Amino acid sequence: MSYGLYIGKNHTQNGIAYLAGYGDEPSSHWLEIIPKGNHKPGETVAVGVTADADMPGHLSTVRQVPETAKHIRVSYSYYKGMPAPLTNGGLNEYGVAVRDIWSPSRPELIAMTPPDQTGPNYSDLARLVLDRARSAREGVALIGSLIAEYGHSTYGGNSHLIADADEGWVVIEFAGGQNLWAAERLDENSIRASRPGYIGEIDLTSGHPDYLYSPNLVSFAIEQSWFKPDSGEAFNVNKVYGDGRHRWEGVQWIETEMLSRAQRPEKISLQDVIWAVRTPKLTGDTAGYGQVVPLVNPAYDDLRMLWHTQVSSIAAPFVPVYMGVSKVPEEFRQHRYLTANESAKFIDRRMPGAISVVPQAIECTRSATYVFKRLLHFITLHPALYMEEIFSIWE
């Protein structure tokens, strides 16, 4: 279960907001630094899902923009049969950070999702926000406009946390093939965990600054008899379109814990945010990596940075990765270890029909993922013996 956490700047020791979390996928994860790109007129970007996905569809394209932003992201090789490489987000040169977290849609929406769905999937949306958005609000608007124009390929419901130095947004994209989405603004006083992503009651007043949503969000719910405006009830997004569970137990626990820390004289520190990603109550083998983004506006864009762990942060240190870095050390790049479909491929070029996607020179180095995964297995095999010692080293 992927996890995202937004902490508003009024709750922190240093007066800056944070976006943190990780992705849960059973495949390899690797760090990437994508340079700024310049693109020719007429270029397109492939998006969507294939017939092999758990909820199948067809690949399609969206128009490319003339310039795409430099960004740092974590990629991985498998989730629900979707085409790799995939990403849950990261940080771009304009200070926009993205986290992707699942958010289950109601069963009726999943059932009505067309088997030939097209349009960007969850990973495409995260990547396109990193490529194009210069603010969190612009990232929300971009998701809305992409879904309206191209549709949305779903695996059953999804969400994104998008943030910059000034604000954050929770965006929910619903299954069903109806291009439904909703977004809620998070401000300097917000503490919000997504595990899964959720939005509760929203104000339907036109032009409300804290809520954005698709034009059919209310009308479609009325058509399906999922919302009755004459009942006097508020429009609750999770109740109408989601799983109806609102804040799951893990969300309740971590939001309460972080609010308690925020009420101390020293408020929430970077170490507290790191703890929130590392705590064994929420983090284990399934957490493919860890990420903490301080949402600041430095004097130079190259000084933007995120804290990254190569595997579950139980078993790896958070290391700083700056926007000014031009390449990732080979040990932290994609290796064959845990990469989907690599068990049927070769590095030997005598087998041209089954060549590995990983260069041979990379496989000559150590895999940081493999090294830290070994440590993870030692810790989780004997937590009473190793966990306290290892945590003290990382801290």
C-alpha cells in the first residue's frame, strides 16, 4: 500500500512544508535524474495501458510540449501489468513534488470501466506533472485537462499528492471511464496522509479556492442516484465515489501522531518526517524506497533536493539528491535484480531476441538495492536483535 504524507509549514520547526512517502510495488526501483528536454513540433508521448494490464486497454498518445522540466524521480518495472518504466513521482526544477497513492473507487465504477480504455495511466500523470507543472495548482489543472482531452486508464482508482512551497493538493482519479476527478487544497495548517488517498466533504460553491473537480462530478453522481441534493447532505467525495471508508486505520494513526508532534514547542523536524516514513508500523519489505522532499524555494534551482532511500527506509539511509546533479551512481541505477521479466533475458548478445534492458557495465557493479535488501531481510528476520541498532546508525 503506497503512502504519502503532507506537512504544512506552520507545523514544522524550520517553517517549510514537506511531502514524503514511498511506493509499494513488487519489482525493482531505481533513481533517475531526467534532464531538461527540448521537443520538436508534432512530437507525442505514449501513454496508457495494454491488453496485458489487470484492467486492460489500448496505448495512445498525448501531445508533447516544447520544453520539459528537469526532474528527479524513482522508477520501477512492474505494477498490475502496466507498461514499464513506471513512476510514482519525485521533484522537478520548479519545486513541484508529486506522490502517487492508490485510492479505490466504488465497485460500480470499476465494473463500468471499458475494456478498451485509453488515456494516461497513474504513472503517466505523475510523469507529465513533473515534466510540465510550475506550481502545484498547475499540476492539478494539468491532470484535469489531460483527462478531459484524452481520457484516463485506470487500475481501479488512484490519487496524487502534488505540492510546492506554498500549498499541496490531493487529487483523486476515479475508475469508470467517465473522466471523473476531484481535488482538495492543503494549506500551511494541514497534516494529510494518503494510505489510500481520500477526500471527504467538499464545498460545491462555484469558484471555491480549495476545491477543483471535473464538470460532471456532481451530475453523474445524481444520475446514478449516489447523491441526492435534496437530502440536505453535503457532497462527500469518498462516500459518493470511493470505498466509503474515508480515513483508514493507518491514516488515522499517523495523522494523529504527527499532529501531536506538531503541538510540541519544537514542532515537527526533518527527523520527525523521516521517522514517519521509516516507522515499521507503516513500512516494510513492500515499501520499495523512501522519499522526503523539503518544499523550499532556494536562490538557485540546482539547490532543490530530496532525501532518498534505495529500498524500504527500515534498511537504508536517507541520502540527499540535489537537482544540480547530472547523473546517478551506477550502483543506484536499474539492475536486473527484481526487474520484471529479466529472468527470461540474457546479457549475451548471441541471443538478440532476449537481450536484457540493463547494460552489462551496470551489472558489473554492485546493486545498492540488493545490498540493502539483504540487510532488510536480516532486520525483519530478527527485529529485536537488529532493528534498534540499525535505526540508531541511520539516525
